Amino acid sequence: MRNDPVVVRLVAQARDGDKGAWDQLVERYAPLVWAICRRYRLSAADAEDVGQSVWLRLVEHLPDLREPAALPGWVATTSRRECLRVLRMSKRNEPVDQTDGQDVPDPGAPVDEDLLLAERRHAVRSAFAQLSLRCRQLLLLLLEDPPRPYQEIGAALRMPVGSIGPSRARCLDKLRHSATLTAVIGFELEQAGSERHAR
């Protein structure tokens, strides 16, 4: 994502040889690579090959990445290219008369949507992890399915039932105003605005 300080920091640390930063980058963008592989209908083994190639290329090109915040786009583009390479290689091994269209990419939602969805999920997880333990516990209890009665939640957290609603509102407000979520939401609003102007 543009202007995402977490991505910029992780890229800088990974460039300096920080294995933990590298692992975080892989964990953060592996779902994006898998989503693109699914779009191209690759087998699990081929998707694994694509993932390995993407991370290998990132190791090679990380020092050359001029704009660290552009890493998500780089990962998406490289994943698409690797998927196409795998498809070309598999076509060479198939008889010529097999044209069932199974290797044609799904023209569904653009990859940008996968990228935004992956970033949004990561931002929510990061913002949630930054909440206080009490807020995290409260929100997790409120999200259980089937819903737990407020009396049980209050007893579990040693909290008066009447303060559960206001506490939930404060926790959700902190979550909404997290810098991580604000960066993602701001980027999406900026993108939506530029699309409207383009029309």
C-alpha cells in the first residue's frame, strides 16, 4: 500500500538482513500470491512453485526496489507473470488438441481487489493486535457464534453488564481510528475518488 509505514519499515529491515522482517513480509503477502494462483486455476504444486519463484525474485530484487511502499504491487505483478510462465510450461507438455480453456485466467475481479482485500485483512488484524487485552477479549466474546449473553460476558470479564455496550463502542472506536486502518481506508477512498474523476 502507498504510504504504509509498516511496509516501508519491513522492506528496509529485510534489506539490512533482518530475517524476522523478511518472514513478516512473506506472511503478509503469501495470501495475495495464493489468491492470484487461484485466479489462474493452478494446482497446489504449481502454486507452490509460483510462491517459491516470487520470494526468490524478491530476494534478488529487494535491494533494487526504488519505492518500498510499492511492494504489494510488485508482488502482484510478479505473481501474475510467474503464473503465466507456469501455464506456458504446462501447455508445452500437453497434446495440442486439448483446448478446454482450463488454463485461461478467471476474468473475475481484478487482482487489485485481491491486493486490497489482503491489505484490508492484514490492517484489521494489525489494528486488533494493537488494542488493549481487555478490548480484544471483549470484542472476541461479542463476536462468538452463537452469541453469548451479556451476563456471561460480564462474568467472564468481571465487568458490569451495563458497561459492556459503552466499552464495546470505545474499543471499536479505537479500532476504527488505528493508524494502520486509517492508512488503508484513506488509500481506498483516494482510489475511489480518482476512479470517479476518470469517468
